[in-house]
Amino acid sequence: MKRILVIEDNPDICQVLQTALNDAGYAMQAALTGLDGLQYFREHHFDLVLLDIMLPYKSGDEVLREIRELSDIPVIVLSAKDLTSVKVDLLKAGADDYVTKPFDLDEILARIEAQLRRRSGMNGCTVLTFKDISLNCQDLRVTLGQQEIALTARETQLLKLLMEYPNKVFTKANLYETLWNETEIGDDNAVKTHISNLRAKLKAAGSDSEYIETVWGLGYRLSKE
């Protein structure tokens, strides 16, 4: 099930979107402020963001900028501003699409589907790379330099997620929710064990590089060192 983060300060609009998205088979998380939206984004995995521009505490422009520092996830802007200059500025800032309020629910759903389909197609035909690691997204083969690394399905999923979002810090709860498709951590050691095993297999391949960094008190991300 694809997960969508809706950052919108109007509770009525959130409720309408909640019903429509759930009926369409999506899981939705609502955030009524820009600050809450960024917190949810950092702590959980989402496949797409619907972002209002006029938000309390932190504007949608600022939220978009911070999301883009962490991820290339599709972002569809929702705004009552219909000026071409505003749309152009937001698209240049990293928005993938722009929908003017009041909007038609069928149009929103069609645009969401189009963005997710486009991203799925991109992920399906690309090779993710980080340092000397390559991960083929079609057959999920992982190579380090010229050597193929034998990983379990869960380890491969974990590495792929980290490589798709190289600047994002994933909490243990975030990783568990994404990889096990459960909102509550059943075994706190499960994530740590898979991280440890993945690190060991990469090190055993003969590389001196550090690939996965522990961000103390937060979680894990790819190491830039």
C-alpha cells in the first residue's frame, strides 16, 4: 500500500482527502502544520507528499525546500494561488506538480497515480549507486566494485531504501514500518541485526569504506565519509 503524506492546515480538506485516498487504496497521514509535516516526513516512509503552501509555523515553500534536501520523493503542491509566476517558482524549487484549489478529487487521484507510476518506472529501470556499490533495481543484484554481494531479501530492501534516500536519516521505527509493513516495532533488535549483517557483508567484500552511518539518538543513513 502506497503511503501519502498530506500537509494541509484545513481539517475539512484533510478529511475529504482521507476518504478519497483510502477508497483508492492509499494510506494517508495528515499534518496540519509545516512543522508537523516535516516531523512525520523524517520519522516515517512516504511515497508521495501533497503539500499546501499557506501553512502555520513553517510555510509550504520552506517545507518543500527541506524535503528536497532529504529526498526526491514526488511532491504535489496544493494552493489557492493561481498565478503562473507562483507555479513556476514552486516547480523550479522542486515541486513535481501543482494543483489549484478548489480541486477535483478525480484530478488529484489521477495526478497522484501519474507521479507514482512515473517514479515506479524510473526506479524499475535505473541502477542505484553509492560510492562503489551498485544496486540494479530490476533484478536487485548488488555489486561492490566488480564483486557481486549475496544479500538476503530484507538486507537488499534495506540497502535499496537507504540508497533511494541518501540524505535521509531513518529511525529504527521508520525502517521497521517500511520493511516489515507494520507500524509498531515487534522486535527492537530486528533492525539492528539486519544493519549489522549488511555492514558485515559489505566489509567482507574487501572494502575499507564505511557505507552506513549510525546517527546517535536518531537512526541510520548512508555515510558520506
